[in-house]
Amino acid sequence: MGIKIRSKMKIKKKRIKMKTKSQTTTLVLSVLLFCVTASHAAEQTKQKPNVLFIAVDDMNDWTDTLKGNPQAKTPHMEALAAKGITFTNAHCAAPACGPSRSAIMSGILPSTSGNYVNKSSLIHNPILNESVLLPEFFQQNGYQVVGGGKLFHGYHFNHEVRGRGFDEYFPSKTQDLPSFEGLKFTSKLPLGGWGPPADWGPCHPDVTVDDHPDGITANWASEKLLGGKLEEPFFLGAGIFQPHLPNYAPQEYFDRFPLEEIKLPEGFREDDLDDVPAAHAKMAHNPWLKRIRQTGQWKPAIQAYLACTAMVDDLIGQIVEALEESPYADNTIIVLWSDHGFQLGEKGRWGKYSLWERATRVNLMWVVPDVTTPGTTSERPVNLLDIYPTLASLTGCEPPKGQMEGKDLTTLMKNPEAEWDKTSLTVFGYKNYGLRSERYRYITYADGTEELYDHKSDRWEWQNLADNPEYAEVKQEMRKELPTHHEPNGVTYVPPKPNWGQKKTKAKK
Ligand SMILES: [Ca+2]
């Protein structure tokens, strides 16, 4: 609303200016026109929109906007949705941090690059290494490029990309995540034996969100925006790490979700895997749910995911509010995305790494001054791969030739119901594909086995229709959308074990 009022005022001011000019002498008019033309050209260059790029890790559709779980509380994302457009049928290019983010940052499909899993190297992959990565793209187009927190996959950023394309990075160009050292705990963490990367729990009551690595990233982003020292046009990326495991958050967020009120996922069914080909387990084995159930930790783990999501929502609210209070509010595009979904028990899984809806569906929201209409949604199938070409289009910067495999979403921003014959593709590993149309999900694995779900009647993908002859034509149509090129697995990079500050997470004395 505010954005609209402000742009109307701008137009009115311009009109008054024109009227004054028409009343001057011819000579003065010519001089003025020359000045106006020159200043207009300068203004056009200056007026390239800024980009606020907010990334969230492992956030599935348990949000108010995507309605994947009524227990979720995300009022700030809901407020953001009211300002722009939410894509409700958006999916990742890959259901893992590394390949998903490599695809976002390059605009290249995993099946084209061979960057399929977290261990796939980025810089030792010639296709990706020779591509213009998104920060580099903005740098080359005269933007000031700053970033903080998790934007690339951690290994890629800290050990490979090392700040490439960024003028400035927080905390540094070799460390994307702020320190976990401010986190202390009173109680023993539930899966202590597994180590922090797979754990969860509330922090010591003295710990506030400002001590949390994500709070630190959000404070950095807010200070950047409010400090007034960014050079326009700028690209500011803020990467929030939660609700990625370990799900640590201040106690107040756990208090918002009393354990006795926690419900198990609506999409869970004990016999759900009975009609699913075995290939899914080969693609990525995941034993966590079994362990979580055995130790009676299912509801506490769900509570922790909801708590961390609520914290992230607060931080999104903080960053967006900082933008709105900044001098850049009227000329900044906001794009918010999560890198893939997460299963909290559905289909026997705790984690991502699958081609089902729970792992592929993501949050994708945009606020684009003078382009998006407040409070709109689009159900057309879109992909995170579309972010790069869309940003190029919205900023008027020419995208690198032959690199973009996603689509420009501007058409849907202007008309959310515009004709859109595209499907959305998720790739995980060599020749494993999940394809989402407006109605169906089709999955095909490297061994040729298949799944097909009708979302019109089966939102939890309980009934595999792949063997039902009535759907032969649907399958045939979906298959036409699959990639024709299947790049072999790229170079593997085995990074050093991350330091989670494990010793620092012991009980506070
Ligand atoms: Ca992730």
C-alpha cells in the first residue's frame, strides 16, 4: 500500500515539473530539455532497482502462506505475502542445500551441470565454474554486492567460492555462518550422542535471538539497510540458517508451541511406502525417523522445527522492516526463498533428499515495486531456477548468454493466472527426476521405476497411480518435459568436517 502511495506522489511531482517547463521561453526550454534529458539518462542508470535477497534453509511449507501445517505461526511472512506475490506451487531444482543453491546461483539445472548432491564440487565443475554466478552478475552490472549468512551451500562458500562476486561478506569471505558460540543450553540435548548437526532444543533462558547466528545475520542485514551507506544499486543477500538442523532457538520460541498441543504431521501414514518403488531408498537412505520414534522424540522434534520456523519468521520481519524504514524502500525488490522442503516423518523420512512434495515445495515470495500487486498468489508451477532470469529481467540487466535454464516470472507477477505451460523440475542424483505440473507429480528414478500423484484429490501423495492404465497419457505428457541431457556426476569434493562448536553446547554452569 505504502509503496503505491509513494509512487503516485513521485508521478505527481514529475507532472508539476513538466507544467512549469511549458511556460518558459523557447531558449530556456531547449536548455532545460537538454538538462532534463541528461539528468533523465543519469537517473535511469541510478534508478536500477536494488535487490534484497533473503534465503532460508530447509523451510518447508509449514508456513501460514503455504498452509502445510495449521500449527505453524509465521505472521511476518504473511505480512510480506500481503505486500507482493507468493508462488504457492514453487519447487527447488534439487532437494539438498548444495545442488539447490548451485542451481539458483548459476541458473543451470543439476542435470546440465552434474552438480547433484552436497558433495558435488562447484569450482571443480567446469560448467558451474565458468558460469557467471549471481553475485558476479550483479557486480558486473555495476551493483554493490554484499552478503551475510548462508547463501551458497556452506562448503561451497567457505572452501570453494570464497566470496567470489561479493564486495563484502559477513562474517567473512571464508565463513558464511556467524558463530554458534553464543548458544548455551541448560538441558542435555535429546540426541546428544549424534552430535549437534542432528539435534534440537531450547537454549539457556539467558540466550536471546541476538546471540543466535541467525539473529546476528539479521542484525547485520538490518544495520546495513539502516546505515544509509549502501551504494545504489545494491544487491544485499541475507541467508538465514534455520530451520535447518540443529534446531536451536531461544526458549521463548519453544514456549509458543506447548508440547502437549503438538500434533504429528497430517501427511504421515504408516503404510505410505507400500506402493512406492524401492529406488527412493537407494537414492538416499534415511534412518533418522526410526531413531526419533524409538526415543520418543517425534513431538519434541516437531516442536523444535516449528519454534525455529517462528524465529526465522521474526527475523524476516526484522529485515523487511529495516528495509521499509531505510531510504531504499521505494526502489528495492524483495525476493524470499527457501532452498527446499523438509519431511518430518512423512513417507518414513526425517529430512530432505527426496522427490516428493514435502521435500521439493518451497517458499518463494516477491515484492517488486510497480510490478507485483499486493496480496496476490500464483498456483502456476515455478522453480527456484527462475530466480536468476527473473532478477535479470526486473533489473534490466542482460543475463549471461546461453546460461539461463529457468523462466522469467515477470509474466506471472503481472498476471498470476497467465497461461503457463511449464512444469517444475526437481533433480536428485543422476537420472532421478520429480516433475510437478499444476495438478500432478510425476517421479522417475534412474532404474526406470515411477510414481504419479494427483494433487487434486491427494495432497499428501498417498496413492501412487503410476501403474494405473487410466493415467498412461498423463505420464506420457509429463515425460515429454524431462531433460534430454543427463550430465554424469561431477567432481566430488570432500570438505573438512564442520566445526559446530560442539564442546561449547554443553550445559551452562
Ligand atoms: Ca538446505
